[in-house]
Amino acid sequence: MSKKIIIEPVTRVEGHGKVTIQLDDNGNVKDSKFHIVEFRGFEKFIQGHPYWQAPLIVQRLCGICPVSHHLAAAKAIDQVVGIDPEDLSPTATKIRKLMHYGQMFQSHALHFFYLAAPDLLMGIESNPALRNVVGVAQEHGELAKKGILMRKFGQEMIKATGGKKIHGISAVPGGVHKNLHQSEIDYFLNGKDIPNINTMIEWSLEVIDFIKDYHSKHAAFLDTFATYPSGHLAMVSKDGSGTLDLYDGNLRSIDSIGNITLNDIPDFQYHKYINEDVEKWSYMKFPYIKHLGRENGWNRVGPLARMNVCTSIDTPLAEQARKDFKDYTGGKPNNMTMHTHWARLIEVLHSAEKMKELLHDEDIKGNELVREGVRRNEGVGVIEAPRGTLIHHYHVNDTGKIEKCNLIVSTTHNNDPMNKAVGWVAQNVIDKKEEITEGMLNQVEVAIRAYDPCLSCATHAMGKMPLELSIFNSKGELIDKKYKS
């Protein structure tokens, strides 16, 4: 007799999902899938809009990472007005970068302190009533306070450079509509109303020390949970050095042992190297590198992938943190899913260092904001969003209307990796179990949560849909189901 158990709500995942697990005749896990089952069709309904509206409209994909979509679309539309990344004015480039690093800083702080920390600090099997940000604040008040203020600093940076904390208006075709005045710069340097940028760097170093200490005490769990070999994709600098570049660079991928599988190809040529597959059980696509094929060509993206792909970071404190991270695996690629949180915190530090560097750059006060070139009918914008490589591609007709749009969102790249992570939990935690406990279900979420998925971005879902976990026997009969929404 099948049974149905309902648990509400889904915890600490931006968006909605469904997991099914198939058992064989002996009760062993045969297959597992992570489904995204709602659809909105953003790429379709943007057609017919004037190209200049794209950077504004695409932000409505998400309230968590609108800056990333804003900037990726702006980079694409720059090309439509005849401006390549290197042709932007220094002021426009640096204002956009400052906005971008503010977004990276606040988004990573949000994920670590609000979404991941409850599992790490309270325990994945702990009481769900305490396994949340309130529980973290009660047990680790000083850490939680710093997390809140770090996120606030990033949000204030977005507001200063983008006009608003959410759904800003700064990036326009060929540049930006505003620079920064000295009073705005002093706000972040002096720390009168919020902790200053030096404090942000200090706290970033402290939280990296915290995660390193946590790893030393919980290595048995962190090194094995949802660990599997994979490829890794990210942007690196255009000069061939392999330096991490979160704003503009070439695409590089490596396999699970470090062999380069995509060698610094120009980002606007992504479509020559990357395909997207579909499956009937999910509305989220499955990207892969063409010459490697569907089975072997999928990659992780995001903080872990970026630490694996890059060969250096151009800020000194984050570079030392990267070296410590690489030392953990003897310089080899790190395929341990839970190490993504460590990698994410290195990027928090890097973003803080870059913001300080830019706040002291006179160009952010410059007056040349917009440049124009010769109109084109196509533009591609690629950026490293907090969750990974984000691609916007637009075709525009001669009247300036968008005819075609293709988006490959960070979470879409991570579709296969998240399915692999769910499969690991199914095989190693749920296999041969007669009942699904809350702790088991949370472990499925922990595996997914490490990728900080933004399912709304990836599938353009609207409304509420629970995380649903279903187990079927070999005859296809439902024997257990749980919901968390």
C-alpha cells in the first residue's frame, strides 16, 4: 500500500523542484531524477520588445540575482549598438564591475549565512525547527550579525551603482547612466553608517578561517557527501594567463582530472562549442560541450568550478586563500560538492578586495558614460554570476526589435551536476530504506543546495511548487512521497 507524507515548507532553495527515485525488484535504487516541472517561457515573451529594454526586463527573472541578468544582457546589447567589452569607457566598465562585485558579495553572503550555515552549524539531521537562520542567530549570534551586515554592504553597493538594490537601471546600451560621486565613495570607505570596506575584508578573512577550521573537524562528511567526478566550466582572463575573471573573459573547461576540454574560447562563440539537450521529465535544459557529447560533456559551474579552472586570482588575499584551497587536493581538481561553500567564501573575499580597489579608482567618477558604434543584429553577453557562467544571446531585427533570445543560466549548466548529487544521496542514504525520514529528505536538499540553485532563473517558474520526493517500486507503483514547499 502506497503512502503519502507531506512536509512543509521547502527550505533554503531559491525556486522549486521535484525528486523521484525508482527502485528495482530488490528494493535497491535504480534511478533518480531532479525535475523542474513548471514553465513560463521568458525567451519567447521577450520577443518583440525593443533591444534597449532587455537589460531592464531580464532582471524580472529573479529577485535574488537581477544584477547578473542586468549586466549579461547589457553586455549583449552593447554589441547590438556596436560596442564590444573593450570599447566601453573606463568609467562605464568600472561602474559595472563595482556593481557586479557588490552582487557577488551580497549573494554569496546570503547563501552562506542564511541558506547553507543552518546545515553546517546545526547539523543536517537536527531539528528542522532550529535548522534555520533563526537557529543560527541564537547559537552563533556574532557570525549571523556579520553575515547580515556583509549582505547589507553588498546591497548598498548595488544601490549606489545601479540606482536600486533590486532591479536597477544603471546599465544602458553602450555604458551606464551614472557615475559615483565622492560622497557615495566615502560612504563605503569611511564606515560612518555601515562597516567600511576594510571591515568587509577583515570579516571575509575571518569566515574563511572559520570554514577551514570546520573542514578540519568534519572532513569525513565534507569530503565524501555527494562527491563525484565532473567537468568544470568558467571564464578566465583573455590574456591567456588563466586568471579568474568574473566580469569578462574567455571560456575554459577542464575534466575531472584537470585536462583542458575547452581552451579559452571567446565567450561570444559559445554556441559553436556548447549544445543544449532536453529531457521529457524536466523543463530545464541540459547543456554540454559538443565535441565531448551529451554523456561526457556536461560541467559544473559556479564557485567550485571557478576555483578548479582558474590558475590564479588577481587580488592577494584571495589568491592566498585559493592556494590553500588547492593545497587541500594537492593541486588536483576538487570534485567534492560540499567544498563549494569554501570556494564561495574565497570569492566573497575576492569581491571585497576588488570593491576596495575600484573605490580608490578615479575612473568611477568620470563623466564619459556611454559610447556608440555601428548597429549590429546580434549580441552575446557572458558573465560569471554568483551561481556560475551566465549566457545571454539576442538577435535583433532592423527595426530594433528582439527576434530571438537564448539564455543559458548558471543553474541550467548545473542541471546534470545536481542530478548526479541527488543520485549520490539516493544511492548512499535512501537505498534499501523502507521509510523516508525528514533527515534523509534534507540530505537531498543539502546536495542540491550546495549549488545555490536559482530554479526561477533556470526554468522561469512562476507561482509555488514544492520540492517533491517520490519513491517508486520496480512496477512503477508509488510507495512513498514527501512534499516540502
